[in-house]
Amino acid sequence: MSNPNPIGIFDSGVGGISVMKEIRRLLPDEDIIYYADSAHCPYGTKDPAFIRRRIKKVAGFLISFKVKLIVAACNTASIAGLDFLRHTFTLPIVGMEPAVKPAAASTKNGKIGVMATGVTLAGDRFHSLIRRFAGNTEIITVPCPGLVERVEAGLINDPATDDLLRNFLDPLLSAGVDTLVLGCTHYPLLQPQIAAILGPDVTIIDSGAAVANRVATVLKENNLLKDPAGDGRETPGKEMFFTSGELTDVGRAMAILWPGKAAAAIKQAELR
């Protein structure tokens, strides 16, 4: 058995593209529908109840396209509402969590930095990860206000973005961390700049590849993988992009993050 229906992916904005790239790399023949809730980005400054209301609408929108699985490609949304989504909808839903466990296994000096939004850092799910996997390490958390907005505006290779990153990363360097967790899907899109600031002695970890592996596993276990073409060759998967934000603004960022015709054809879909 197989299922040709698309995978649905959503984020508060364009940050989930970092996860989508990993999914596309692992599952090149799957169709994907991506929703950027950019009109309400960032989620990290919002009340958890508001986030749950939004992601219920977004998930419902994706389900209207008969998606076979949803990826909540947003740490904040997962912290605030993953369990809620799973209780509300019956299809498989894969979420995000900061990569605390692999960071704890990777660190050599026991000092780990975590960059994330305020909602993620305050969430019970995040503190549970620390209790379960990082009890013997020192966790230094850094909320990063304004960074998501820079990515949303497409201001990735920008001197002001580099300055903002240095403000967040310098305290981690001073504290001597040897491992950094990128706890927001927007941040891997800035990884080259982050690595340049931190230097080669700090290991940078995010959850994108692990989430892609989990998506592949869930699809396989539930017989939901798309069949290759009849001649045995894989059919390249197609993408569709939607946003609640202004097309000009979101399109500018998408042109950088996902070059090509599909992203250029992004459609506006505000969910009331």
C-alpha cells in the first residue's frame, strides 16, 4: 500500500523551511504543502492559548488538502500545542523539540547553550527535556527577541543581523559553552553566520534532520509513503506554499530560502 497525498508542514513563518529542506532531501518524491503563518509571526511572543487557536486553524487548512501527515515545524508551536493538536486531529502529527538530548551526548565540558524563543524556554516540555537528558550539564538559555523578524524580512546576510547575533552569542562564548542548540526553526537558516561567530570549537545542533527521519519512519510504519513512478524512477515531489502574511514580504524571504518557481508562486491564505 502507498499514499500519494501530500505532507503538510507549517510554522509561524518561513523558519520551517529549514525543516522542509531536510524532509525534501530525505523524501525527494513526496509532495509537500507549506503554510507560513507570517501575519502572526513570531509565535514566541504570543500567549500559548492564542498559539493553540492559530495552529488548529492552520492544521485544518492543511487537512483540507487531504494531507496524510502534518509537521509542526516550529518549536514554539510544538511546546504550546503539540499535544492539543494530536488530541484534536486523528492523522499523524510530528512536532519539534530543542535538541537537548543529542547536545548532552555531544558536550565535552558539560556546558550547553540553547537559543530559543521565550515561550519555548518557559514551556514544560523544554524543562522536561532538561530533567530527562541533561541533568548533569549546565544549560545556559538565551532568548533571542528580534531574530525571527530578521529572517522573516529576508535580512539574513545583513550586518545588523550579525550584530544582533553577536549580542546573543557573546554571553555563551564567555560562559564557555562547547555545544549550542538552535531551538527555533528560523535559526538554522542563520547557521553560517552563527558558526562564524562561535568558531570551530563549538558544535551546533538543530532538530531538522531528526524530524525528517521521524517523518520518514511514521510514513513507512503507516504505509503512507508515495510510490515511485511506474517505470521504477522516483517522481520529483512538488511543493505548494501558502502564507497569512503579505506576499511581497514573505516572497522576498522565500526567494532566498527556497529559490524556484514553486516558492515564487506562494499564495495568500489568511485563516479567519
